[in-house]
Amino acid sequence: MRVRTLSAFLCSLLIAAVNAVGASTALAGGTGGVVAAEPTTTTTAAPLHLAPITAKTPNIAYKGPVYEKTATGEVVPYAVPAKPSTTTGTAASSTGGIPAVSSEPAGALAASIPPELTIGDGMTTATGPTLRPQLLVPGTTARFVDGLAAAPMGVPAVIQEIIWAGNELIGLPYIYGGGHASFISPGYDCSGTVSFAVHGASLLVTPEDSSEFETWGSHGAGRWVAIFANPGHAYMTVAGLRLDTSPAEDPANLEGPRWRPLRQSNAGFTVRHPLGL
């Protein structure tokens, strides 16, 4: 009796299994074939962009398209200001600078800046930072355009703000201690220049000296920004250009805050960067 009951139980299990297989096959056949498997997805993390901090050549000439962000936020092709004729003074080199200009209201002189002249051309110098055209270029590398840095379109807005802030100092003289008593100064020293640019992106509340920059922010070079500091000097690179008061490794050999080629080596400096950048 027990054997007969066990046999009947096993038969019922076998029949249930066969029916289940048949139902699955019928379902597949109703949709055209094999039962769909669970989809598998793989995600690959995008590589972090790391802006260069050294370069083998001082050549930073750029001949590509340049745009300007207007006061209304519109991006339009940049019209290079007409170069005035002059018979005096010394023209800046291909890596050298836009001049400081007269103390007109900020923003009223963007189109009138003669980009090929330097302070030595007898122009009235500015009494402090001056708004410049907010230049833009395609890609993720900052470009040198008529003495100014054009910010890449493919970078965070805060990086563009650092670059445009740095442009406000181009042409001002080097003044020891300049930019430390206040962010507004008739001239800037090395760390005052770096402080002003970083402050322009709301990343710094009070100016730092070069020694303070040795411990500021995060360790090492960032994705877009690197600040190089030791007790005697400080400078920074932003998206592939160097903002520095020293003419080291710059063929223009001009003093004061300027955008310059990257150095071949940054030895002798502590490297820091703003957190997250």
C-alpha cells in the first residue's frame, strides 16, 4: 500500500514538471521563440580629465574659433578690437600682454582694449582690476587670445570664472604685497594674483600669501587647477595655461600678472588645488 502511494506521488510530480515546461515553451512560442533572459548592464566609469601642468614648448599660439559671452549670457563670435596705429612703445610678443587701461567704469572698455600694447606705450594705467571680455573657446583647454585667456566651453563654470577673474589683472604692474591688504589694488604680487583669481570664483574669502598657499585646499594637482607655492613664490595653472607674475620660461619676458606657457618642470613647489577642482 505504501509503495503504491509513493509511486502515485512521484508520478504527480513528474506530470507537474512536464506541464511547467510545456507552459514555458508555449509562452516563448507566442512571442516568437526563446524565453527572454534578464538583461545585463555594465557601466564603465569615465576617465577623469586632468589638465596638463607642464609643457615641452612655450608656444601657446592659438588660431581657432573664439567666442564671447555677452552681458545677457549670449555666446557670440568674438570680434578682435582694431589695432590702433602707433609709432612709440614696444609691442608685446606672442605670449605677452594686454595693457592696463584708463579708469573708465568697469565693463565699458572691453571692445576698446588695444591688445598688442603694453604699459610701456605711454597709456594711462588702470587703478585696479578691469573687466575684460569673457572669452570662450571650444574644448577643455584654455587658450591664449590677444593677451587674455579664453576659457574652455567644456569645463565647469567655476573654472571659467577663475580664468575671467585672472584676465582682470593683465597689464597691471608687479607690486610687492599688492592684493593682500585688499583684493583691489593698483598692482599685485605673485600670491596676490593667485588669491584674486581664486576669489573671483568665490573660493577664497581673504588673500593668502605664498606660504599659506602651501597648505591651502587639497593636496596635489586638481583636475583643472594647480597652485604651486613655496615661501618665496606662488603661481597657478588653470585648464592648461599658467597665471604668474614671474616671466620664467615665458619668451615674452614681461613682469606682472600675465597668462604664460606652462613650465617644463614645477620642481621646488608644493602643489595644491581647490577641493573638487
